[in-house]
Amino acid sequence: MKKYLVIGVLLFCLLFVSAVPITQALSIGDIFKVGGIGFLIDQFAKPLNNFINTITFKHGAGHDYATKVVPILSFGNGGHVGAAQVMGSQELIDKTQAVIQVEDDFSGKTFRVKVLIPIDSKNPINFSRVQGVGVSAIIDVKI
């Protein structure tokens, strides 16, 4: 079991390292931080989801949709790892495995744009967009 856990964490790290711009230097600490945060997101997805739902209901923004917390695979200005709560029908939420976040500057550096795309895979190279799913919350940790 430990062997598969270590292999899973290493694969997760490799996925996130590929999401960091080539010009940005990474240290071993950054790689472990990314893998550790990704592991924590997987472990605490349900409690995080319940926490976010409690906050929205507490502030009168309840909903009748299914929700789930998934990792964010981030591209663009700096390497970040985090999580997003996605919302939609239960069938579509079950298909959603991650959210891709693409960042870029618009009009020079006047505006920073983040595009959030729910996808059906944790592989940032081979995925399909899940139509009909929205992002309702973001949990972000800078690395």
C-alpha cells in the first residue's frame, strides 16, 4: 500500500511540475510542497467541500446542485497549486476530476485574467472540458 501511495504522490508531483513555467526555477522543497498540497487536497476534499457549502448556506447563497472539491492545475504567471469547488448536476460532477487554470495578462499588465476550465482528467495534457459545470469556490496556496 505504501508503495502505491509513494508512486501516486510522485506522479502527482510530476503533473504539477509540468504545469510550472519553464523559466521559473523549482527547488526540491517546492516539488515536495506541491505534492504535499495535492495529497492534502485529495485527503480533505470532502471536508473542504462541506466547509464551503456551510459558508454559502450561512450567507444565504444556498443551491440545489451537486458540489465537489478537485485540484486546480495552474498555468501562466507563476506556479500555484490549490483546489476548486465545482458545481453542477451529479452526473457531470462525477465526471469532473480537476480544474485547469490558465492565467495571462490583458492590455499589457493592466488586467490579469484567470480562465477556469473544469476537466475530466488530472492529466494536463490529455483532457476534455466538462460542459455544464461551473467553479463556485477557489482554495489557493502559493508555492
